[in-house]
Amino acid sequence: MFFTPITFFQQPTNSITPGSSSIFGSTGANPAGIAIDSAGNIYTANYTSDSVSKITAAGVSTVSYKTVGNGPSGIAISSSGDIFTTNKLANTVSKITPAGVVTLLYKTVGTGPIGITIDSIGNIYIANSGGTSISKISPTGALTASFATSVGISPYGITTDSSRNIYVTNADSNTVSKITPLRALTASWGTTGTFPQGIAIDSLGNIYTANNTSNDISKISPTGASTASWVSTGAGTGPYWIVIDSSDNLYVSLNTTNSVMKITPSGDSSFFGNTGLSPNGITIDTSGNIYTANFNSNSVSKITQP
């Protein structure tokens, strides 16, 4: 689900200084997901051109890997440098090796795969937005197409914690589900806000969701206590994906106001920087710089720390 921008988010008055933003590189058509490798290279999953773009750490657009599958949406990079995309329109997952070899890895992982994450031992988990299931691909390539089912309607964002538990936002049922590594569906926390998409976990195990249509961020404690509207995005609308830094600050892409919001661990929120049109995916490098995939301007924005 993608949205057209309508206005710019004006900086509120608060104590947080925004970063400096710039267009950092061009991509294929309609970049949705974004990821960064250990060398600082940036990759985008380009939804309409069925490709993955590579932008160097210096901001040079260098490579376009074609035909990864129809509608690449989510993207993740393994510790060995392999790139994986979820192809929403083809119900597949593709793999690009560090040498640039493109392989259509798995057919029929589930319907409408979007979210993708890799745990600490290399298992890949995929949120299938067209149904109620999570798929798993093991480090050896074994596919469990329905690793977990009935997690909620339209699984969208997905992440794992240090114990390899899996958490997923269910966009159409406004819930977060927790699944253990042994496939047990142990919890479903409700009232996250409406249409939760992005999800992140801080160093204390708190879970955060970006609620796209209620324009707020929810916080769920490790015990499952939910604060449904922990932070309102105020003048910024369309919260989409979340990334978190080493100090537990959250950065949220605001899809309809072409900007990024920063939220401190104490809940102090602020405008952090402007982006290109309709930022979808968001990621962070080792220096804390933020990058967004701008769906409607075919570009990547970089926002440096002040």
C-alpha cells in the first residue's frame, strides 16, 4: 500500500536540532525498501521496475540488478552480504549474491510478501500481507511457506529480538503478534493504532509500531502492556517504517509529508529532516545517518546527524 504526498511537514518548536538532508542517489522506479551493507553501500527494492539499485557510500548510483521478481518491496542483507527481496506481486523471494548473481530463490512463499527480516543465525522471515501467514527460509535454503499462520490480517512489518522471537504488525487487524523460534504463536497485542506497518525493538525489549492511518506511534512493553498512542506524529502524517539507533532513538519515515521524525527514548518527538517524495523504507548507517527510499521521486535521501 503506497501513498501520494500531500504537503510538507513543518518543524515544530522543541529542543531537538534537525539534521541536514540531501538527495543521495537515483534509483529504479518506485523504490520501496532500503538496506545498507557493512561497507556502507545502499540498496533499494524498486517496486515498479522490478529491480534493485546499488548506491555507494559516496552517493554514486552504480548498479541496477534487473528482474528480481515482480513488485520488489522489502529488502534485507545477510551477514555474508547476500541481498534478499520480497516480490509482492509475484509471491516470491529473490537473492542477489555479493558477486551480483540474481536468483529467483523461492516461489510461493505466501501471498503479497512485504516485510522481511533476518535473525542472528541467518533465518529469514517474511510477512505475507495478502493473508495471515509468516514464511521462513533457513540458512541452508529450506522453505517453510507457512511457518506461522493466523497471526492477524495482513502481516506487514516484521522484526526479531535477541532471543530470535519474531514480531509482526498486522495492518488490517491493528495488532502485533509474537512468534517463538519454535513456531508457537504466543501473543497478539491489540489496539496498536490503525494500520500498523513499521516495527522496531529497542535495547530493553520495548516494541514500537508506526500506525499509518492514525498518525501515531505505539509502544508495547516486553510484558505486552500497550500504549496505543505513545507519540502522535502531529503535523507529519503517514508514518510508514521505523529504524532505531544504538541510543534507542527512533526514526520514522512520514510517507505523506515527505519527512523523517525522530523520537527519543523518553518520547520527545521532532522533525528530523526533509526527504524526497513519499519516503517508504528507512535505514541507518554506523554513523547514525538516516537514509530513505523515496517512492515517488525515484531517489534516496540522506539525513546526517546534527
